[in-house]
Amino acid sequence: MTLGISIALVLASLLMILLVLLHKGKGGGLSDMFGGGFSSSYGGSSVVERNLDRLTIITGVVWFVCIIALGLLLRP
């Protein structure tokens, strides 16, 4: 059980890093490299950004739940 939660934590961490890098920054940066600048040229970019925000929040909640679960399972 702890192995499964640990794997979920690693996957959630990697996905969180990717999602944060995909967010549109004030000065461009890495978000333009991964398609942030490309999607902002379309009229419906606000829907894409909203969905990206939702996915980031969901991933953050999964990450937080994994941390709490591991903490409860591994305490002495």
C-alpha cells in the first residue's frame, strides 16, 4: 500500500512540475516554449488556461493527499 502511494506521489510531483511550467507567465519564459504563446494567439485561450488551472489544482490536491496518507502510514 505504501509503495502504491509513493508511486502516486512521484507521478503527481512530476505532473505538478510540468503543469506549473505550462502556465502563462508574465514575461513568457518556459510557458512559451511549451506552447503557452501558441495557444494565446487563439480567441479561446481563456478556456485552455481555465482547464490548466483546474488540472493543476486537482493535481495539487492529489499530491497533498498522498503526503498526508504517507505521513499517517509511516508514523511510528
